[in-house]
Amino acid sequence: MRHTEFWARMDAALGPAYSRTWADQFVMAELGGRTAAQALADGVSTKQVWAAVWQALGLPASER
């Protein structure tokens, strides 16, 4: 998954006005106590970050 697809999915899930804020502030244990933005900056794959986001938001299986 490319970063553009990741951010498009984030925008679809949370809205474009809130997705970046959420990604900068919501810390997830699945990402080693990092936010989605920190994990991406640290080189964690977008697929792994999306899986953590998907779980944290409780999105439907169709969004996986």
C-alpha cells in the first residue's frame, strides 16, 4: 500500500479534516506506543499501520 492510498483510507474513515490530527495524536500499542504518523515516519509499512488503525477504529472487514 502506498502512502497516498493509506491517507485516502484515513480520509474516508475519519474525514479529511480530522484524519491527520488523529494520526498525529492517537497512540497505539500495536505500533509500539507510537501514533500512526510516528510509525510511518519511522519506516513501519503502511500496511502494518493501516492494520493497527483499522483495529483501533473498529472498522468493518470490508475496510481491511
